[in-house]
Amino acid sequence: MTVRLSPVALPDFGPLGVQPEVPSAIFAARADEALRRAGTDWLAVYADREHFGNIAFLSGFEPRFEEALLLLGPDGRRVLLTGNESESYAPLARLPRLEVLLMQGFSLMGQDRSRYPRLGERLKDAGIGKGQSIGVVGWKYMTPEVGETEPGYFVPDFLIEALAGVAGGRDLLSEATSHLLHPANGLRTILDVDQTAAFEWIAAKVSSQLWPVVAGARPGETEFEALSRLPYEGDPLNVHTMFASASAGENVIGLRSPTARKLEQGDGVTTALGLWGALSSRAGLLDTENAEFLEVATHYFNGLCTWYETVGLGVPGGTVDAAVKETLAKGKLRPALNPGHLGGHEEWHHTPIRPGSTEQLASGMLLQVDVIPTPLPAGWSLNCEDTVVLADAALRAEISQRYPQAWARIEARRKFMAEKIGVPLKAEILPLSSTPLYLAPFWLRADHVLTRA
């Protein structure tokens, strides 16, 4: 197919209304299932400000400023240990019958610790006894890439010591993080309809909020001024907000925050906004034309199209990885990281899309189309990152029946991609971003995007 730079107006895919809320009963079912999968007497789920996704998914609570520990135990026992500041925040949790215990050792330095400073004592108060087994959930788990010969836990050592001390030995502890984060069958990997609808709302919002930054950036303004077009409304972030630029011959540092640097025509530019459930990112040149850059962008766009054409229910992740790499290689490009990954409360928690992976893509997977091309000349930047969910016929029917507004937006995006971008999708690929595959290589002509014909 021929790739062209075409004038394509970005449509309004429909009003968002109020974000769908995950029912409390769903959180209860998740907590019960997590404990069942662990096969232990207790499940201890660690969280801190950065590593909050597991506890948020299971309880609707996430700590602010400090650490927290969710304990799921026998007879439906559900206990949340928090520090001084998060204790007052805990009533926002959505998990039914959740008991909150103050554990002041989780508090910030210098705060009062006169009442409940010792973790071991609070673990006993929660009900953990000698001889009981405990599954430990950290923010990630050991894999062959890390080294299976060095088992361990991605939680602070003081937590392991306290749990082992109360239970009666480290042999009563076991790693349980994979039950939530496994890239094929983890509890967080396959989303229910309510979570899917909630994240669709976020993906639509984050992409719509980011686009004015791309379309409005102009030479002479600072990066701060360019990013000030972001109509951010206070939704919780899953990454810091990014904007970076650089002149020819200088590296564009895509992860950095904006500065007072003034934009110049011809700069490489990149920006990203991530909220709980989705991230949107775009990168290109602050220019109106550049034949050499357009040729590279065309190869990159073909790689994105290959992603959408290859992804599907039952497709091994390794097949997607290989197909995208093969297409990018035709333009002497490769993905800087994995060409796609699982998303959720965090921007990335795992991915079945890895070299040689036989893990199959399944209904309910929220995927970030995250294909970052490299190598690029210093001063150039390219990215077009969106969120999709895979849904079989049953899930599609459930979304359409229970969340008709979300379904209408999804259908409108599918039609837009097929008719305006030239990339029809399989029935199971549901685009959640409201800038779906909308890649403007030249930000000073942001209404001209790459299309297939």
C-alpha cells in the first residue's frame, strides 16, 4: 500500500460524560481470587507511592506519600496497614469489609511513631499467626532475564523480615506477584468490562488532552508555554508529564520534563501524558516539511500498521514482536523497547510481546501500542502511542450493552481508522485513544497525517 501525508481532520468521537466506576463487588471478587490463586493462608500486597498498581486494582486504595500493605486472609479477612497520612485517605477504598490499621512505621521521617511503630506487632493484630503461609506481592517478580538462580522479592527487606518473624520462618513465605502480573493469565492482565470501560474513558481523555500540545506548538515559545495548552484537570498520573525538544545534532531526551528552552523551527519535539489506565505520546519535527524525515516516518508508520494487522486473539506475543521488527527493518529501524505492552494503573506492568514469546494475546488485555523507533539522527524524534483493548464477541457485546456511549466512541474510532487512515481493524481490536493512529510527522501541519491508500 502507498503511504501519503494527507489532510485529515480529527473528529469528535463523542462526549465522555462521567467516568464509569468499578463496583465494590468487583474489588471483592478480585481480592478473593488473588488469595485463591496464591494458595496461601494470607496474601500480603506491598505498595508505595510509585508502586501502587496492585493494591489499587485489588482495593481501590493507593498510598499517598508513604507505604501501605494490604493483607487478605482466612474467612474473608481484609486488612489495610497505612501510615499517619494515608489513614485518613483509606475511606476512599472500594474493597468491602476492609479494616484499617495504623502502622506508623510506614509514615514519613520525623512524624509521630509513639502509638504503632512496629510492623511485626501490627501484623499480629491483623491476625497473622505462627505457622501460617503468606504469599508476597511486590511491584514485579524475578524472571529469567533477571536471574532465576537469585530468588527474591521486590519489596523492602524489612517487610520480609517482619512477615517471616510473625509466621515463623522464611520458608512460610512465597512469591505471589506473578498471580497478578503474569503477561498471559495474571489477574490484572485480563480486565473485566467495568475496568475496560473506566480505562476507555481515561484513554479518550488523555489523548484528547495531549493533542492541543501537538497542534499548538510554535517556534519562539518555551517548552513550558507549549505544554501549558494541556487542559489537565487533575486526574491521577501514572508517569510524570513530558515535553522535550532539541535542535539538529542534539539528542531529544524524551523522558524529561519541560524547561524554559525556546522552540525553534526544525526542532525534534516529543510529549506525553499518562493517567491511570492509559498514556498518549506523540513526537515529530516542529516543521512543515522535510523529505528525508518524511521517508523515515513512512517506514515507522508502516511498522505501526503491521502492529495493528498482526495483533489479534490467540496470536503469540513473539509473532507480533517479529512482524513489527521485520517491517521496521526495511527502513533500517528497530523498536527501542518492546513493540507493545500491557497497561493499567501503571503505564507498563508486563508484556507478552517479547522475542520468541508463545504467550497468546487474549480478550480483556489492555495494550499500549508503544513502538519507539530507533536509531534516529540526533535532533529527530518520532512516536505515536495509543491504547487498545482486545475483546472477544462476548466482551464486545457486554461493553455495547452496559456502556453504550463508550461503545459508540469505539465504533466511531474503528470507522475513522478504516475510512480516513486506511487501516481497517479486526473485530477484536478496540481503539480507546481519541487520536487513533493519528500521526502528524510535522507539528506545524498537525492536520496532515500519514495515511494508507
